[in-house]
Amino acid sequence: MKNITQELLTGMFVGEYIVSGGTNVQITWKSMLYLWKHFLDSRGLPNVVEKTKLRTTLISLLGVHYVESDDCFVGISSKYLPTVQKFLQFWNETIVMDDTEPEIEIGEIATLFRQWSDLRLLTETQIVNILTHFFPELEI
């Protein structure tokens, strides 16, 4: 890490995780942060870039795609996003909070998701990462 600047690390992230995707795709800032965490975790790297610096660097690298009013990057995507978006769709469409049944196992969520979507790509760890990132109010 001592030989890698924050800008170089962010550039590596963009080069490996971000692809052109046409006019009807976008990455929200929240999803971009998830992808950033995924990138760091996959390499066993600590998060050495604060959010404001990351945002500034990403906007400078991807500025033509950034829409400030919507806080998202339009016309780009990531190969990691479709599965995450499918899980979020599953969660929003099928999961209902019930105070009388406060617990569900991550394994049960994984099984339900696989049955709902026929996708086998998410591990229990990835599901926990998605839930803690997109739904921080959940108690895991």
C-alpha cells in the first residue's frame, strides 16, 4: 500500500469494476460505495480513502457520467451490480418486517433468494455485506 496513491487505487477500481453500459443504466452513489467496498474486500485492502476524497476522485475520473441532481453515474455499470440489484429487488418485493418474528437466518434468506431468482452467485457473506450496506438499520 505504501507505493499506491489514493488516486492510483481509485483508478484501478474504475478500470476493473466500471464498464460502459449504454444510456439506460446507472450506478447510484450508494451502489458505487458498495462496489468500492467489494473491490477492497476482494483484495484484502483496508479502506484508506475517505468518502469525500473517493467521491471527488470518482467524479474527476467519471465526470461526464455524473449527474449531481440524482447523485448517480449514468451510462456506466459494473459486472457485479446485476446480482446485487436482483437481491435488492428480491428483498424489497418479498421481505416484510414482522415484530412478532424478529429473526431469520442468513442461510434461510439465501435459500429463499435462490428459489426466487434461480441465481446461485451470492454467498451468505455477500448477502450479509449487501444487507449491512443497503439496510444499516437491520440488526444482523
